[in-house]
Amino acid sequence: MGKETEKQNDLLRSAYSIAQRKGKETNWSAFEDRLREELLSQSGLKVTTDDEQLILRATCTARTFKYSKSFAMKEYWNKRKQKEKDARIAL
């Protein structure tokens, strides 16, 4: 078995173990970190990347990404409109 397959199987075994315990006595932070690393790795990204857009693409479903993208765009346009409004008021 290759190293990548072994890492993936280990992660699946951890998920299965968590499911059996119904999430009790789980180090969620460590498990989340391992999942994030694996998802980034499978997407061809470095685990150390800090590009939020790339992380989002690698770690969420297409539907969630589409929603977050539309939310981010609304937030961007709202901030831009507020800046323009503030600039007009300053005149």
C-alpha cells in the first residue's frame, strides 16, 4: 500500500472510530486539521497555503463554495458602496 493510500485509510479509520463513539472523547481540532491537510493535499495544494480562496475550494462542496462565493461578493459590493457613500459625505 502506498503512503498516500495509507494516510487516507488512517483518516477513514479515525472517522469511523469517531462515528462509533458518537463524537465523544474526540479531539475535534486535531481531526479537523488532519482532514484539512488531506483535502489540500488531494487538491494539489501545499498544506501551508494561506490563500483563503484556495482553501475554501479544496475543503468544501461545490454547492457550499458557490454559496460562500456569492456571499463574499455581496459583502464586497456592500463594502464598496459604503466606501463610495463615505467619500461623497466627506466632500
